[in-house]
Amino acid sequence: MTTEHISSHLQRLWSPEVRTLEPYVPGEQPKIDNLLKLNTNESPFPPSPKVAEAIIKVLNEHAEPGNSLRLYPDPDASALKQAIAAQQQLSVEQVFVGNGSDEVLAHIFKAFFIQDKPILYPDISYSFYPVYSQFFNLKVIQVPLADDFSLDVTGYQQPNGGIIFANPNAPTGVFLPLDKIEVILQQNPDSVVVVDEAYVDFGGQSATSLISKYDNLVVCQTTSKSRALAGLRIGMAFAQPHLIAALERVKNSFNSYPMDRLAIAGGVASFEDQAYFEQTCQQTIDNREQLVAQLTELGFEVLPSKANFIFTQHPQYAAMEIAAKLREVGIIVRHFNKPKIHNFLRITIGTTAQQNRLVARLGEIC
Amino acid sequence: MTTEHISSHLQRLWSPEVRTLEPYVPGEQPKIDNLLKLNTNESPFPPSPKVAEAIIKVLNEHAEPGNSLRLYPDPDASALKQAIAAQQQLSVEQVFVGNGSDEVLAHIFKAFFIQDKPILYPDISYSFYPVYSQFFNLKVIQVPLADDFSLDVTGYQQPNGGIIFANPNAPTGVFLPLDKIEVILQQNPDSVVVVDEAYVDFGGQSATSLISKYDNLVVCQTTSKSRALAGLRIGMAFAQPHLIAALERVKNSFNSYPMDRLAIAGGVASFEDQAYFEQTCQQTIDNREQLVAQLTELGFEVLPSKANFIFTQHPQYAAMEIAAKLREVGIIVRHFNKPKIHNFLRITIGTTAQQNRLVARLGEIC
């Protein structure tokens, strides 16, 4: 039911601020046969086989199937934090986990960004940032990206109550090197700087290596992309313990048990299978480079991507039109009808076969 | 890391309001051998065996184990909403689901209670209500329970921006009949009245039957108690569609995908197995009546309970002392060190064998 259909008489019962919320719109999940879904940046490869094994083990812990589910999970998800810390070479006190990185980001906004000064983020970035800002009634300054879609570090020198950006950026895929991130961290010693690294495992470099050096840095990651666990909802944040403590305070004032028993066990198994992780990330990178070459051949311009997607435009064909034509043949890519990027398409990296199907269709369209 | 250990220099980076948050403290989950855990109101019985079956089916949907987990879940959890609606005899538009009823409650506070007037709840009730109130910076009036720990309906006639109470109440187990709830609903036509029914399936009567009649009623329930799925994190709210729409707006401004694929599938299976649900609820009720008889025999006073726990005191022995002595022999019950109830213990209903172990020990103590 959309807001328009609800009378003001019935809306009287809502919190006034909820009437003006503009919720996030996730990439669609249509149920169409033989659909090629290249619109939500899911992995084309399955998760580590150890994930399913670990989940089935939890279900069979007792004589009765599923009996372990009658008990609350560990509210602290300690086992998961330990597995993540070991893989990331961090201490457990530097790790926070939540119900997908969206929940982690929401808690980050509450923990650090409720400030008198405005928070700063790029004008083109993850479209959930403006939603959180509205949810928490924040003042915001959107800092324009440079003309080449790179992050303009000089824009983050103005007074602010916090900074957040995705790296690689979404939906562009463009990566900001760590030396530039250090400039932002150093210029803003009294602001928390959040680097949202949902896509960092595909050739980027994580800012986790900077955590010991900067007491104002928070790094956010997810298992939804590089670990092929979008269906299991595990996100995490890394920072010095005093920032993690703020996140724990917020989490424990909102929902004590966000991670269910199966997600905890599956997450542990994923983080313990480093070889599989590295292999599938490399395969994604290889496929990306192949797709970039194929698209370039067809006359597309592709932004330099370090993500599991590419952001591309064609000088002769409108993005919206290409997207519509692809949809007719069961291929879905993502189009953002927004200033500066309305002629771009975001295309998720797939298997070689999937990409060949896409490229064949694009060859007919363009 | 507790707040006390964090210097004000490091706390400079927190949102100021986070410094004063007092997070919820869940019942402890100690890892002790042969522990008898009667402190967090989990079911002593396993969930329906169909839950584990359904989860394993999701894991085996594709040739590669766990491959379905690479895809995002349905953000709307439609299958789960449908199963719940069918069991509750509601329409899908009257159902909201979330990551445990704690998350659902948090969204309820945001969706309805951000008002100029104070919200009302009982002075003795679920201890997360004050935490949410602080989280959302609400004005609150705590309405005293009557001397017999029943809810005093006359206390809810004062001007307010919303009302919430647990029914049966926690931690007392005392149930408020629906005719009294109707009085509150009628006296407060411009406030949302939330009936938190985490424990309603053990002999209480649900207010869902009143939803079609009152446009200001929200009923909240959970699968953590009567469906033995505390480990899976599924909560739900029922109301007329204009109130569900407000909850969806809030949810989609916070976390689009709070329900993972396995929780959705397990939840569906649980709601489809009505016979198993009814049988285990009845067994819990039977065990409760047995425990009440045994404790009364030992001189305990037990409040009338419609929950899967009882709230009890002994005229000669201090509750804190009894709890300490039980702990020495590996039995954990819950004690709240709060005014009016500091001499009570909340004891979760167990299996007959568990309860006999408890009663034997109490016989030695009292």
C-alpha cells in the first residue's frame, strides 16, 4: 500500500516524520524463467561448500532435527567475530557484526553521525546514505564527484559531523587509493570517517590496514558479494575498540540478537575457507576484465572498475533504452534515473556464459 | 569494553546521545555443562521437525550446496507473510515481519511513537521499552500496575502519543482480558495501542481478533517462545494495512532485507505445522500448572500466569538468595533487581524432568 492511498485521517496515527520518509528501493528480484539477473551485484558463483555443511551441522546438533534453534543465539556472535578477526588480522574488539551491512550502516549513522554539523558524502554513491540521513534527521552536504567520477578529496575539508563514502564507489566501481583516504582521515581528526567497502575484494585495497593508525576510521564490509552470502545477511564493521563500543551500545539498544544461529555458523565457515574466497574473487576479476574488453569492442565506455560490476555508457544509445531492450529478452541490468548518471548502466559481473549471452544481445542492440 | 573505560577524548567521536544510552541487557547465555537454563523463556521442546527439513531444502535447491544463499532474499518475505496470514486468519496486508520481535518493536516505536505527547507503558513490563524510548528520545509516563500486578486500565486515560504493554505481561505472566483492552482502544482513538503478545500462545487470548474493529491497534508476536525458534529470529506485527504501511516505510528506510532465506523458509514451515504448535503449547501449559502446584506446596506464592514462565516469591526467603543458591547447582532463573519486584523470580517452564530437578533443589533451599 503506497502512502498516496492512505487517507490523512489514517495517517494521523503515524509518527509525523514517517510521513515524509523516502525509503530505499532495492534492485528488483523478479521471478521470471531463464532470467539473467545482472542487477543486484550478487555473486555468480556459489558460496564455499563449507557454509551449507556448517548450517546442517547446527541443525543436527541434537537428536531432534533443528532443536538447537529453540535457543537464542549468542547475542554477541563471538564465534563469528573471532573468525572474521582472524581472517582480517584484527582483534575481536575491533570487529562488529550485524544483519547485513545495511543494518551495520544504520547503526553507524546513529552511533557517530547525530551531530550538529552536517555529514558529508559523495553526490553519487550508495543510495541508502540519503535514506539513513532522513531516517536520523541529519544535515547533509553532498560533495560532487570529480568529472571522471573519482572522489574529490578537497571537498571533504569543510566543517562536518562525519564522512561516509563507498570504496570502490557504487554505482561507479571507481576505487580511491589509500593514500587519498589518509588525507581525508588526517584532515578530519574529530569526525568519524566511514569507508564502505562492500566491493573491496575484487581488486581494491582495504582500509583495514589503517585502523591501528587512525582513531576516527570505520571500515564497513559485507559477505553478500565476495562471499556469495547475500541470502544469509551478514555485515561487519572494523574500527578501534572505542568506536566498536559505540556500535555495540546502539545495537544493544535496538535489537540484541540480530544474527541467527545459522547465519553465525555459515559466516564462520565462509571466513575459515580463505582459499575458496580468493579463488572466486579472482574468477570475478578475470570475468570483469573479459566483459570490459567485450563491451569496449562494442563501442561502450566503461569506467575503471574494482568492483563485481561495471558502470558503462554507449555514446550512441540511451541507457534506458538498452536496459528496456535487454529486459525484453530476460536480461536485467540496473539503471539509475538520476542526474549525471542517467545514461549509464550498472552491470553485475556474471559467469563467462552469462556474459556471453549479454554481449550477444548487446551486439544486436548497439 | 564498557563506556567507563573509554576516555572522553575518544568519546568525542560518538554521537552525543549515544553516550547516555542504557542498552538492554538480555538474559545471560552461559556455557556451563549440565546447565539448567530457566532464565530466557526458551521452549523446552524442539521446533516442528518440518523447520529443519525446509531449511535443508533451501540449501539443496541447486546442484552446488548452499548455492541459493548467493542471492538476496525476498525483501518483502512474502512467503512468510502468507503463511503467517493463513494461520492467523488475516490478510497479507495486515502482516509485518522482522528480525525477531525486538526489531519489530523498534520499528513500531519509530513508526508511531515519535510524538509530542508522552507514550505510556506499565512501570513493570518488558525492560526493552525504556531502552527504545531513550533510543528515540521519547517522553514517557510509566503507569503503575495495580497492587495485584494486573494492568490498571484507568491509568491509560491521560493524554498520550501512544501506548504499549505486554500481554501476558512480562515478567509477571499476568494476562489482561480482551474487554479491558477494548476499553483502552476506545479511550485512545488517536493513539496507536500496541499489544505485545510474545507469550500469548500459552493460554492467553490474542487481540488479533480486534484488528478489523480498531484502526489504532497493533499486535506484536514472536516465534521465539511458542514456536521454539528463538535461534532463528522471526518477529511479526499485525494491524490494519495503513499501520503496516508505516512499518514497511520504516523498515525500508533502515534495512531492506532483515529476514534471511533460511529464516523465511523455516518460519513458513513452522506456521504450516499447526498441529505440532498446538501440541507443544498445551504441553507447556500442562507443565506450568504442575510447576505452580509444586511451588505452592513449597510455600511459594505464584502470580497467575498465562505465559511460558511463572513469577514467584517466597515469604521467608529472599529471591536473590534463592537464585544464587540455584546457580551454585547449575540452575539459572531470572531475578530483576528493581523496585516492587526485587523479591520475585521469573522461572521458565521446562520439561517435567527439568522442573523436578528444580523443585528438588528448591525443596532443599526453602
